[in-house]
Amino acid sequence: MVKVDEKGFYGKFGGAYIPEMLYPNVEELRTNYEKITESDEFKDEFHALLKDYVGRPTPLYYAKRLSQEYGAKIYLKREDLCHTGAHKVNNTIGQIILAKKLGKKRIIAETGAGQHGVATATVCALMGMDCTVYMGAIDMERQKPNVERMRILGAKVVPATSGSQTLKDATNEALRQWINNPVDTHYIIGSVVGPHPYPEMVARFQSVISEEIKYQLKEKEGKEDPDMVIACVGGGSNAAGAFYHYYNTPSVRLVAVEAAGLGVASGKSAATTALGTPGVLHGSKTLLMQTEDGQVVEPHSISAGLDYPGIGPVHAHLFDSKRGEFYAVEDEDAMKAGVELSRLEGIIPAIESAHALSVLKQLKFKPSDVIVINLSGRGDKDLDTYIKWGGY
Ligand SMILES: *Cc1c(COP(=O)(O)O)cnc(C)c1O
């Protein structure tokens, strides 16, 4: 059974491992979020914005030429067509409405590559809320267009200058700021990570993906359940959304794809389930890549969105309980799969999503198998990476 308990655990993983100083903020959220998000008022506003602002429902597209290539019936869930170009906005819309209902005036967020920062700056503009995004100083250099996007949208982008000056340090900085401004500030976390209730809350906002897959597949195939759902996993929010309504339907195989970087054994990867051990990262107990004395190992992936040293606790549980099947895809193979989809279907995917596509080569199918791949984002943001790679 995949279900979160009272304390935020999925099996052995989850919980809220936070400093004393953060307790009141997290507790306020925990005691209020279910009541608010289950109210009709919240649901009406959330679904109206998903429809008219984000552009939902996103299509479930039967990819004919891709299907012929792999000998199965392959559908693509088109999260790449969401406003801002990826699934992340489903979560930021949910959290901004929640923040407003909690009476918050100010939003903070962390970002690595800048995709979550842009999705947060977007909804803050939409709601007229003050927005500050913490970003590693090195990431700000590497991801200039997204820094400028956030600034155009009216957000303040603050460099995190400690440690490796990347995502983990930006997260630490955002948490520090939240401790200092508990009353008027809400912290929007970008994936199914962080202390309880964040992982389950974010998964519920993203679960609109599998809610739509069910009725869309029923229309097209006469049944709600595919044989397999495939999604890439950075922190795991698009995968959690695509799996959510299938967690407890054992006939549906849940296939999660991590980034193997230059190779699982190369020392430059983000393949958490292959290499990780249990530990605490950003407030929850999960699997993470760490040294024997518990120092977080710097991850590597060609795709910024998968470049994270842990996974959300629900995925650690899916792995541990064997409900989920975990694969890893190397940089080079992901890039090739991105070009393959571009040539076969006229869709240039985000490199994160290309990892999910590439796993088709590692799986075996029957012609009658119905496969849904969650196409988490579009490739526009990755043009520079495609160009530098050059293998097309
Ligand atoms: C951020 C991102 C991801 C990874 O995040 P998850 O929380 O694992 O979904 C995947 N795809 C795209 C397009 C992204 O922007």
C-alpha cells in the first residue's frame, strides 16, 4: 500500500526532520493544508486556473511513429504544453492559492536550474505577491536566461554564496529566510521533497496528471489503466503526479527513470536509487547519495532538473517496497532519445523528459501493451545543451 501516514511517512521514509526554529512554520502548514485544499472554494479556484491559465487538461497524445518504432501503444502525456513549459506550474498554482488563504504576503523559493523559480515568479505575478528566489551563485551564472525571466516577472533573485553555491545551498538559504520571517512568508518547495507535509502536498497538486490520464485513456482505449506509466525522477514531482492514482493498482507498472550522468559507476551521476543510502536531506528521511560519514555527494546530470542528490520519500518507498521499477539513463542516451522524439513526432522534449523516453530501449513490450510516458517539459530551455552536444 502506498499511502502517507499521520507523521508524513511512506513506509520507512518521510517525516519532518527540522530544526526547532522551523517547527512553527511547518506545523502551521501541516495543520491547515488539508482543510484548505479540500474546501470547495480552493478546488474551484485551483481548477479554474489550471484550465484557463495553465491550459489543462493537457492532451494525452497517441504517438504513432514512436509506437511503431518500439512495438507497443505509446501515449505521451503532454505536460510540455503547460504554461511556462513544464509540469512545475501545477504545484506553484496550488501553493500560491494556499499561501493567500493562509494570509501570507510574501513568497520565497529555492531554484537550481531556474525552472521552479520561473514557475514561482509566474504565479507571484499572477497573484500580485512579493517574490524572492534563492539560487546558487554558480547556477545563476550557468542559467542566465532563467534569472532574467524571473526578473522580468518581477521577482528578486538572491545568490546563495555558501558551500558549492548550487541547489542544496539555495535550499538552505531559503529555509534560513523562512525561519526569520515566519508570519508573513510562505516557502514554495518545487518537488515532492522537504519536511512533511510538503512531499504529499506537492504530489496531490501534481496528481491532476494521473487524474486526467485515467479519463483520457478511457476515452481512447476503453480502460483507465495502462500497462505501464513511465516518468523521469529528479526530486520526483512529475513522476508522483503521473503515478498517484495508480499507486495502489498493481497491474499498472510504475517505471521511474533517474539520471545516470556519465555512468552509474563513474562518480558523476544522479542515480540515487542505484547509489544512495538512507539519510536525512532537506527535512525528510529518504535515499540520498552520501559519503560514509554522511556528506552529500555532488550529483551530475546533463539535465539540470535531474541534478539532485536525493529523491522524494515516496520514491524511496516505491523503490524499497519494489512497487516502483527504477532505471537509470546516461547523458548521451537521453540526448539521443530527445532527438529521436523530435524526428519521429515533431516534439522537442526537455532533456529531463528525454531520460524517460530513453528507457524504452531498456524495456521489452508486447504489441498490445499500453504505455503512458509523462512528457514533463519542452525542450526550448535546453536548446543550448542540445547545441553544445551537437549529435543531431
Ligand atoms: C524540474 C523538472 C523535472 C524534475 O523534477 P521532478 O520534481 O522530478 O518532476 C523534470 N522535468 C522537467 C521538465 C523539469 O523542469
